[in-house]
Amino acid sequence: MKISDVADIINVTEKDPSNCGIDVFVGLEHYDIAEPVIKRFGSTKMLTTATKKFEAGDVLIARRNVYLQRASLARFSGLTSGDSIILRVKKNLCSEKTDYDTMCKLLPFILNSINFWDYANTNADGTMSKRLSPAMLLEYEFDLPSIEEQKVLAEKLWAAYEVKQSYLKMIDATEEMVKSRFVEMFGNPITNPKGWKLKRLEELYTVSSSKRIYAKELCSDGLIPFLKVSDIIDLIENGAFEHSTSITEQRYNELLEMGQVPKADDILITSRGTIGKCYIVKALDKFYFQDGMITWLKQCKGNDIESAFFVSLFQSQEFAEIIKGITNKTTVTYVSLEKLSKIAIPVPPLALQIKFLAIAEQADKSISELRKSIDAIDKVIKSLINENL
């Protein structure tokens, strides 16, 4: 069957989106890669260009940059940009091969199969920002199992998807619990209602950057990774990174002798471009980092704040506002070492910090197990799609 056999492209234009009485807008930024359902949207209030109307039950496909694999079911009505293609299953669809209700359930998964995205990438127009034309989308041809097998397949796919959503909600609830316990135990870190002693950041850590590394000292095949801001973010979010630049082990050892290499429990903070992301250095870490882009907090002897507690404190919403207030607004935003050093940090008793960190650690373990389960479900879903559609 072809897409044109089961669905129509909808082109209902709204020329005045900010005054049409619809305040739901799905732009390309609201799609999630390889997700069958759209869960995010924005407002139409600031829109000045024409948009297209979609209805609950339509499937939206991002036609630009098709390599990103963005096609999702909308469970609500709204407006979308001209860079989206709107597909609606034919209301009178009924044949020996499929029917309306079954196709409504399967179409979001058909459009998230390896076969479809291979087709889309091969047949998209352009080079830098490849676009899939509506006509080419309608020509996509796919095989279906029997109607009885389709119904069973749809039931399995949506059951797996709903279990995944329940796990994601459990992760959100666990994270909210940790935030609530933090506030309960320590209060607002800015207003400091519990009256904890305050110390400037420079009293808790030696605040510095790295020693400058010159281009001639960098290489692509050295043994010691040279971290950029994006690498730090990958470390924080994924626990790993793929570096493209290195320094030699000889240079690393020279820096080590000068005390210019971060050690376990030191903290690296992104301080240029992306600001305020924190990474706690682990015992086995062996790398160097970009000067001027990343701030280095060196542990001081007798320090009375745990690194993990500091990170929880520093990355709270309240501290995010403080960092925003001291950020220099230039072509590339940055926060200076001097301003960062003067931030006042509330320091509760160590015993209380450790008690909170035990709660947070247990929560992290629970979240880690949930994420493993989610990864397993994703594999099941992909397998069902690619083996049957």
C-alpha cells in the first residue's frame, strides 16, 4: 500500500494565527525525535506568518532535515508551521488490507520505521537542509500484515508506549520528591530561612580556570581528551563523551606536576555559552579542559561542603536566577571568575548534607533502573515496528 491509499494531506491555512482563537502551536522545535506522539507545543500569540490547522488524530511530519526522523501523532488540535506536513487517515478507509480505526493506530509507527526514514532521506530534495515533498511522502509504499495481525500489533505497540509513559512519570515524580525534600530540609537557598552560615564561593573552593593550551599543543590522536563545553554537557547527561581534540600524555604530565589537573571531587562549571552546568570529577577521570570556557572549583582542605551537595544547591532554580543576574550579555554570554567567586553559599551542617545526599543517591538508583526499563521498551517498540511495518 501507499500512504496515498490510507491518508490525505491536509492544507488548511490560517493567515492570522495570533488572532484566530487557537493558542496551540507546534513548531519544529516541539517534535521529539522518533517519538510517536507530540507532547510539547507553544503559543500562537507572537506568530505573524501564516500557519496550517490540524485536528486531534492527525499525524504531523517535519519535512525539513528529514535525517532527524520527526513524525508524530497529535492528540490535540492546533496550528503548525509550513515546515510540517499534516496527514489525516481517510475517514471512509475500509478494504481487505486495513480499516480506519486500525490505520489511525498504526500510521504514527509506520512513519517511524527504518524503511520510511530510509525512503525519506533518499528522496528528499536539497543537500544542506533536505526536505521531503508532500508528493513524495504520498508515494511511500509499505507492506502490512493481515488485519487481525495489525490489530494485535497496534495493541502491543500502544501498550508498550503507555508503559513507557508511566515510567517517565515515575521519573518526574521521583525528581520532584528530591526537590521537595531539599526545600523541606534546607529551605530556599537564597532567602536562607533556616539561617545557615553563609560563605563566599571563594572561601569554599579555589576558583580558577585551566592553564592556557595553545593550538600547537592540541592534536586529534593524543591520549588525553581535551574537553570543550559540549563535552562537559555530554558527561553530565550521558556519563560519556566523544572528544575530537586531545593533548599528549607528556603535556598532561607536565600540567599534573604543576597542579593544573582536576582531581576527584573537584567541580567543573560551564561558564561561557552554556552557563552553570556542573560536573564532579571522578577518581578515574583523566582529561584536560578548555580555558576561559569552564570554571574549575578546586577542593580546599577542611572544606565543609560536599561536592554533590554544592551541585544540588548551585543547580537549583533559585541559583539559576543569581547566575543569570551576573552573566555578561555580550555576543557570547559568560560569567567571570570574579563575579562567580563572590556568590554567597549557605552551608548547612555536614551531617544534614550527607543525609540529603543519601536520599538523592537512592532516588538516582531508582531513576537509573527506570531508564534501563525505558531503553528496553524502546528496543521492543523499534523491533515490532521494523519487523512488521
